[in-house]
Amino acid sequence: MSVRYIYGITGAGVELPADLRGLGDRPVEPVAHRDCAVLASELDADRPIGTRDDLLAHERVLERLARDEVTVLPFRFGAVLPDRDSVLGELLEPNHDEFAAELAQLEGMVQLTLKGKYVEETVLGEVMRERPEIVERREALKTVPEDAAYYDRIQLGEMIAQSLEDKARGDAEYALDRLARHAERTIAHPPRRSEEILDAAFLVRRDRRAEFDRAVDELGQEWNGRVRLRLLGPLPPYDFTGHAEERGG
């Protein structure tokens, strides 16, 4: 007995790579209805799902399609339906018009994700030059016994952290302003770590990809030695589908 593992939605009639394989090294095949098709693999019903290899296989399928310029609405990892009839009757037929409209909006687009991380020693140096009162306070505390200046040191740390946060916010806004003009849509996520300043997704037309890449290169040159930029993509439009909680993560 088998089930169908779901990767995403694409247009009916789209030519898939002949060697496209997903979880368990099973072939990925379309289940079509009118203008849309569900991308699915057949898996044994009693096969557990959830290993790191499974997650990587799911991502490989979607990212291979993005590289091959196949427009796809990515599903979040772990979506399973009992059989082909369920794929059609429960997923594709009742949602066909929504899927078709979303695919049309995303046709010719690709997601690029840019992450930025401070070079800590460089940016701390900037803070010290811009905030001489922090330097003065730090130097004064060097002559005070550690126990006697416990709370003063906490306050000093908070001053430095706030300065870094303010600087990161300004740098992120600057980067987004520079790059958003080369994209159709932009979504900025809150950084997950204190040294990070940027985690942004850009929906870019494929015919403007080189233009966007040049803008990132120029920003990287401008920030050389103070911010490390990492550009990921092309990716499926994880951040730009209409049901982000259900699909694409």
C-alpha cells in the first residue's frame, strides 16, 4: 500500500527533468487537472517521514525546479495524501483556480534570499568612534574593582548592544532600499542573531537576475570588511506564495 508525498504545484504540461527524484529516491511525477499539476512521489504507506535526508530531498526537488526555471508553488515539508484520487479531489480540484492565479503571478520570477552578517571587530570599532562616551565609560571602569562596578558594566554592555542594534537597523534599511528597486517584491525577516543585520527575500524577474546580482556585488564591495553578504538562490518562491503557513518554508 502506498501514499503520495507532495512537493508543490506547477503548471500542467510543464516538462520536468527526467532524473527528478525525491524522498526515498522515488521519481517525482505530475498529477494534473486542467491548468495545474501536483508534483508528487509514491511512497510506502508505512514508511516514516521526517529524517534530515527526507527534508534535504524535499528541498532538492524544489530547488532543482527553480534552477531549471520551472515555476512552482512550494509546499511545506511533510505533506502527504492517501492516493491519487485524494490528490485530485481534496487538493487540486477545489483549489485549482487559486493555484492557477498564483502560478500566473509568479511566472518568470525567482526568489533570491540575501543574508548579511557583521564583521564584529570592524563594526565595534565604528561604534567606538561614533560614541566616544562609550569609550570614556569603558576606560573609567578599568580602574574600578569588578564587584564594585557590576551594574555599571551591565549598563555599558547595554549601551553597546543598543548602538549595534541601531546601526544594524540603519544598514538593513539602506540595503533594502538599494536592492528593492531591482525586485518585484521584497520581504524582510527579523535577524535571528545579534550580529546579523539582514535576512531578506526578493522576488526577481529572471530577465533581471543579472541586474540584481550586480547590485548585490556593488553593495558587497561598498561593505567589504564590515559586512559579510551571502546570496542564496535561485530558490522557489517560498516567501511569496499566498498561504505561507501551509506552503513553502
